[in-house]
Amino acid sequence: MVRLEETKLPGVGVRHDFASQYGKRVGVITHRDGRREIFVSRQDDPDACAQSITLTEEEAEAVADLLGGSTITRRLATLPQDIEGLAMDWVPLPPTSRFLRCPMGDAQLRSRTGTSIVAVMRDGQAHPAPDPQFVLLAGDTLVLVGTPDGVLAASRHLGSS
């Protein structure tokens, strides 16, 4: 029997994963905005993500139907917010973003959306509390904190959605 693990990610959503028979961990992060992120990681290090695919809520439902559905997918739609009014999300900077190779401050996220970049993930390393002069590069993932609407607005402003 597969042992499914659930991890609450405050301000983000919930992570469900399990160790597969073939030496990998497989899981889904359900973001509070409805997106689902399917990932594969090493069995000995669930945070060492080897591959991930982000799906819209509708795409995730289609995959769930293809796989036979489960009680988890039905429960996820009713998850409460862990911290009322606060959202945190990891937003990949798209290769088409106008902010590539620009200082992070040029995006003016806080003044335009009320959202802050609290870290930048680059090449598997975290760069916490980057200053406004931190230059954004292709492949960066920005860790955003703000209201749910602000995080969505920031993602759009960066060209991610």
C-alpha cells in the first residue's frame, strides 16, 4: 500500500507525496489559487526536485480523471487558508519577461501590487532578502509574499501568467 504524506505549506497550499517503488518521490503541490504542481524528486531528499510541471486547476482535474480520481483531489478544493489574507508563492520568471537581466527593483512589485520578493531561487540555491539591485536572470524562481490578489497581480506583471 502506498503511504501518502501530507505537508501543509503555510501561505502556499498543501504538498502530497509518496515514495514510489522505483526509487523516486512523486507528489503534487496544490497552490491556494488552484494551480497544481506535479513533481518528481529523489527518494532520499524530497526537496531536491528533478522535474515539475505546473497545471491549471482544469488541467489538474483532467489528469486526475485520467488517473481515476481520488478523495484527495475532492478535499483540496475546500482547503482553508492557513494565514488569513497572506499568500506565498514560487513564481518562475518566464523567458519572455521584460525584467530579465534587470535589477529586481525595476519591477516595482511592492508599489504596483503590494507584493514583496522575499527570495530568489537560482540554480538550486536560495538568495534570501535580495536587494533592489539584484539582477533577475532566466531560470530564476521568485518567492513572493502578499495578499492572494497581490501575488496573482505580481505574477502577471512579471509575465508569468
